[in-house]
Amino acid sequence: MDRTETLPTAPAASEPSTAAHPDEHSPPTRRPPAWARPALVILLLATGLLYLWGLGASGWANSFYAAAVQAGSVSWKALLYGSSDAANSITVDKTPASLWLMALSVRIFGLNSWAMLVPQALCGVASVGLLHAAVKRWYGPAAGLIAGAVLAVTPVATLMFRFNNPDALLVLLLVAGAYATVRALETASTRWIVLVGVLVGFGFLTKMLQAFLVVPVFAGVYLLAAPTGLWRRVRQLLLAGLAVVVAAGWWVALVELVPPSARPYIGGSQGNSILELTLGYNGLGRITGEEVGSVGGGGPRLGGGGGPFSGQNGVLRMFGGEIGGQVSWLLPAALILLVAGLLMAGRAARTDRTRAGLLLWGGWLLVTGLIFSFMSGIFHAYYTVALAPAIGGLVGIGVTLLWRHRRLQPAPGDAGGTRWQRWSPLAAAATLAGTLAVTVWWAWVLLGRSPEWYPWLRTALLVAGLVGAVLLLLVTRLPRRLVPVVLGLGVAAALAGPVAYAVQTAATPHTGSIPSAGPFVAGGFGRGGFPGGRPPGGMELPAGGQLPGGGQNGGRNGGQGPDFPGGGRNGAPGFPGGQGPGATGGQGRSAGGGMGGLLDAREPSAALRELLERDSADYTWVAATIGSNNASGYQLATGEPVMAIGGFNGSDPSPTLAQFQRYVADGKVHYFVGGGGFRANGGSAASQEIAAWVAETFTAQTVDGVTLYDLTAAAGAS
């Protein structure tokens, strides 16, 4: 017998035994049904197909991370630090664990989109499998399958497991941490709870403090429900905390102890410090909006509280036009089922697993969701992939508990005294029906935000769901052979919306720094953040579209656009080289002689690429340009290091003007590419000083609309 099926929950000491009702326990005491394993295989195969299908269509996806993957595939030092280029001028603005997986894959299979993105897709399949295992262990195979399926088809999960942002590995590590917490809770295992700390620590090495949002939940549930004495629980949690420090701290200590001259600059920081990056730009600054060097941080200048690309912060943020279709399809259902499950658990024993599981997944959802909802700094819709496992877990657990309870009857002589029987079968059926009705109504609302995208689906889903809800109320009176039909109808109606969005997401290429799942949404984002993943020609939007945060598309083809940090407008001062993200100079190139811009990169022409590659072995960097995305396009096209002056936003003091002048004097940099960058929320002005010095000192040339300065030629007037 499978050990996972032999761990019943002990009833509360103060309550009569419920042994007469074995199917209410978690996990079930009988063998798993014959369909359980084939169903899991089908779920994992379908998930793999969804995540791997046409995976290479997105090209480099987020070129910011793709360039770091390329660098790590040819330089072990760049791999260790997460450098943007193989010459190690500056790192990405995150810890590098997700880059390690992708760069190692590229080392094995060569530099191409598929080799880079396959590890991300496999992280997704593994996350679905681990979530299934964690939920199944206490609540049975049906609950595990529902949980895994919900995660698999959540649109933002489909997006992120096909993309090269750090979120794919982060989700896998957090789900693995939840699974280890479940195992630790069963026997108060020190080994398993320490493993939780190790997994969370590596989560920090993937996406810094976001990994720690689940720490109070994992620790609190273990402190409450582990079947051992209080002081042993406390000692075990202290050991787990030490494991977090060791697993995350070795890399932080390495970066802080290695002399700055022997390692790359820490991108995203103003003082070349990983601790500053952790606590500031990627830490408390995300909560308060005071992110020095960011674009759009600090509140209302770009779209109100919460910065740009994020919608208005507040309790309804997860349901808004820019985020709702990403993750919230089953969010109302998860919240309803959490409350219902806790009411069913009632005043259970401290170690009760039913309540512990609900608190584990419910705490994850509420803590992470509320922080996402109210944070005032930079927040992107794709961050919400971190909510998908918790939503899946709650839906799987809640539906299974209510479905089992809808046919329970009081044991002889029990007089309905247990916590389960205080919830009548009618209440369970009514809660299931009401949850389905709310779910399909919310899907109807979400689909209405894209009224031209398969409008028939909206009506069909609503009708099927409401019919299914009515039948669920009557299910105990229906012939047994019709019960699977009712279940199938309810599941199909509940999942039709997210499945359709997920398939559309998988079928659509996504590129740029702010990808978004699903079709275009009025008043929000569309495919890839914009149609095709980026707006044509930089920040040009579809007719009638809006800039993230609500700014109107007034900046088409070099026209005036909305205000940006630093006071600049599209095509006006405030951007190095005088360019804004919405200003275009024909053929999709940014005005001011650059290529690409703040949010994405473009492939250089053959003539420009040939020029950059000429005598490349003679230089440390074949080129330098302002901003990491601008640099990434040249680097990925040539395979040679390109210096990203100022990091992602062009606002980091790396290098300073004096340092750059020394590099030029030593003959380490061949070309400077004009344009690029963005005046950010404070931060260094070094990139603008460098651009001005180059323009004053060297002669400009134009290659296919891109302005170049040969830094090895004799200085001359620009």
C-alpha cells in the first residue's frame, strides 16, 4: 500500500470518534482508486504540452535575462554573479539562481531560445506535480488533481513557465517548501522542516525577499500543528531559520566579501552592495515606493499609487483590469472554500491536518496577496504567479471536503455531535453550488473585458455553470450514473475561462520586460503586456490603447506622450539622448539614434552586427550603451560582451565617467551606441555624463539609423 494513503487524521480529543465516516479523513485510509495514477500522468503530460508547445516562438523573451544567460554560458564568473555580460561589468538586479539553470542548459545545448526556456517549462511541470503530491497526501488524489490542474491552467502560470523571468524557479521552490512543510507536520520531522529552510533560502537566491513572504505562514502553521512539544517546535524552527540563512547567505557573503574590483557591479544598487539591493530597490522600496533608481517608483507620477504597469493599489488590485485575467479566475472560489473549510474544521485538535492544510495554503494566499495588493512600489501583473499554487491548493482541498461531506450522515448514537456533522450535507452542497455560480459569474466578468475575443464563450460558460450549480444542489437526488456528468459540467464551466486564456497565452509570442497573459484587455494590458509582447516601435500602442497606469497613447511615432520621472516627455529631455520610450525613429527604432529601449531590445541589422563583430577579440567590450535592454540586443546578436552603462534603467553609477574614460584610454571598449536609457526616480547621472562626454569627444557615424561612436579612433568634434 502506498504510504501516502495510510496517515489518517486523529480526531479532536474532545470529540467523539468519526471512524464511521472514513472518507472524511485526510488522507483516505483505502487504496487510491485505479484512475488516480493514469489521471496524474495525463495531467503532467497535458501540462508539459501546454508549457513546451511552440516554446521557441518568443525568441529571447526578456532580453535582459537572456543576455545574462548568454554571458553565464561562456563565463563561469558571470554565471556565479549573474552578470549581464561575459566581461562582468554589471549584474542583473536580482539574485542569480534562475539564471544558473538556464545558463547551464545553454552550455549543454547551445545558445537558442529553446535551450534557454526549457528549464522554465520543466519547473512548471515539476511545480504542478509537487502541488498535486502535497495536497493529495492529506486530502486524496481528487484534491491533488484539482489543485495541480488549477495551477497548470492559471494564465499567468502558463506565461511565466514559458518565459525567462525568475518567477518559474521561485514558484517551484516555494511549492517544494510547502510540500516539505506538509511532510514535517506529519511526524514533527526536524529533517523536513530544515529542508523547508533550505528551499526558502534558495528562493531568496532566485528572487530575493519575495521568497520570504511565505516564511511566517510556514513557520506559524508548523508552530501551531506539529505533533510535538512547544519547545521542540521552537528549536526546530530556529534550525530551519539557520538553514535559510546558510542557504541564502553564502552567496550574499561571497558578494560582500569579494573586493568590488574583483567582481561585477551589483546592478540595481547605488552603492555596489547586495545588501542595499535586498533591502532597498528589491526590498522595502517595493512596499513604500521609495525605490531610488527605479522607473516609476514612488507613487502617483505614473498611474497613481503602485507605480506604472500595476493598476491602482488597494484591496481590489488582484481583480482589476490589468491583473484580474492573469490570476483571479478562481480567486473568489479559493476564498469562499477557505472560509467554508475552516468552519467545517471548527474547534479541532491543535494537530488537526484539515485545518493545518487550509491554514498553510490560505495563509500563503492571504499574506502574499495582501502585500501585492497594497505595495506602492513597482509591481507587475506577472508577479501574481506566486498566488497560483495557493489558489490551486485551496480549491482542491475545499471542493473535495465539501463533496465528501454532502453525503455524510450522523453515525448511530452520534446525534450529529462532530464538527463535520454540524455542517449539514445540504449546507455542503449549497456551498459547492454557490461557489460554482460565483466562479462562472466572475469568469463572465473577466471575459467581458475582452469583448471581441470569442464572445460566445462568455455566454456558454455562464449558462453551463449556472446549470451545473443547480444540479449540484440536487445531486443527492439524481441517479448515480448522472453524477459524473454533473461533476464534469461543473469542472468544465469553472476552468473554461482560464483554460482558454492559457491556450491563447501559449499560442502567442511574448517578449519584453512586462509580459502579460491572455488577449488584449480594455483599460489594461494585452498579449505580452502589449500585443505581441511589446508595442510596435517601442511604446506605440494599438489605436485607443493606453500606456500602463492609464496614460493615453499620445506618443505615437515621436509625438508627445505622458509625463515620466525626471520631468521628461516622449522625445524631450529627461531621457539620455533626448529619447523617450514612445518616440520612434522609423523601422521600430528609438529616436535619438538608439535601438530598443527601456523595456525591450531589437535585433541590429546585418551591417551593424558585422561592424560590431569586426576585430572583437581585441576588445573587452565590443560596445557600450546606456541601459541593459539596449545592450542586450547587441550582445545576443553578436555573442560578444556589451557594457550596459547604468544597468537596467541607466541609473546605476556603473561605470562612473572617470572609470569609463579609463576603459576607453586602455582600449577596452570599441564603440559607444547612442540612445537608450531612461531618467529614473533619482539615482546616478553617470550615464548621462558619459553620453555627453562621448558626444563631445568623438565623431558620430550612423549605421542603419543607429548612431555609433568609434572610441578607438582619434577624438574629433561630434
